Amino acid sequence: MTGPRYTRLVESLPASVPFVGPEEQERTRGAPFRARLGANESLFGPSLAALSAMRTELAHVWKYGDSSSHDLRLALAAHHRVAPENVLVGEGIDGLLGNLVRLVVEPGDRVVTSDGAYPTFNYHVAGFGGVLEKVPYRDDAEDLEALLTRAAETGAKLVYLANPDNPMGSWHRGEAVTAALDALPGDCLMVLDEAYVEFAPGGTAAAVAADDPRVIRMRTFSKAYGLAGARVGYALGAPGSFGASTRSATISA
């Protein structure tokens, strides 16, 4: 794709990528880190059962993976007590965020997030020509009320909330998030990033019905389960929220 609009979009992108890997930083500084902390990886690593299952599957690495992630979706559906149609698997939450923004956001569309929240989401929005509306933190936490107010004021397509928040580590009680959905504008979708919810106190996860069309919840195996390098994340939402709900967000080619 060429032309003035494409050129303007490229030139408007941030000068730096949202996440620079530890290896690249070590090469730049010319020395290794004494402790690898910046990526929030689990130092406990994956379970022995997960390693055993992956070794078994290595014999099939010559094949493309199941594009619908059928077995994993069934297992996740059983774990969360939802239907398989409520589960979508993708390349970590980052990949799922990219696919969602690509599906929903057109050039010029408003998207609301907290100023200082997870930057990869912002990078996707900018890359597809969306306009970021940022809300300041309040008391070192994402301001739920302000996020929803800004969404209503700007006619936003998406409002992003990480619970617990990345990078602040603060969190909202699940019932507060659930109650906030009632103030969400009718044509706006809440993206609820729950990458760190396994680390949060009980009651942090919002008790949102999987069929609720107002919200998409995103989880990952990268943090608590020690599988960051495997790039496996998933979304829970109403069937059709990602277009074809029975397909994986991964594109094989």
C-alpha cells in the first residue's frame, strides 16, 4: 500500500516500539542483566506437565497448527464453564488486541485508555489510524468513572481497562467493573485485560457473563503459567465478537 494517507500514518507512529526485549537491551548496553525483571516473566517457569505435553507435540511440528485451536478452546471452555463459542485463542494478549483493533477501529475512530496504561494497545490503535483519548490516573489507579465519561464524550469505539493494571499493579474489585458496564455507551466495547488477574486478591475478576456483548475479557498463559515464549492467550466474549468466533486469531501462512 502506497500513497499520502499511508505515508502520513507511518510518520505519525511512535518513534519507539512499546516493548524492547531484554536481549535487545543487553546487546545495546553491551552487557547482560544481573536480573531479568523488565518483562514480568515467571521465574518459576512452566509446569513439568506442560513441558511433557510440548515435548510430545514436537514430533508434529512439521504441520501447521489447528487453526481453530479446537482442543485448547474446549479445555478453556470447560475451565471457565462457558461454551467453546465464547473462547478465542490467539498469540498472547498482544496478538488478540491487534486483531480486535483491526476489526473494530477505522481511521479517525476514538479509543479511550488510561494515560500510562499498557502501551502495546496504544501502538495497535495508532497503527490502524485510531485516535487515542487518554485519561489520567487517580490515586495511582485507573479511573473507571473518567474512562467511561470520556468514552461517552468522544463516541469511542473501545475503552481499555487492565485489571490489575499494567504497569501500576493497582486493581479494582470485580463488582466495580461489572457495575461500570452499565455506564458504558451503547456503541462502545470494553476491552478488559486480565493478564495479571491470577496474582490479584480474590474478588478482583469481574463476574461478567461470557455472552455479555459489552465486554471482551482477555487472559494469557504468559504470566502466572510461565509460558511467555509460547505466545498463547485467549479472549472470553459473546459469540461473534471477533467476527468468526470458532476460529483462532492466528493466521497460518
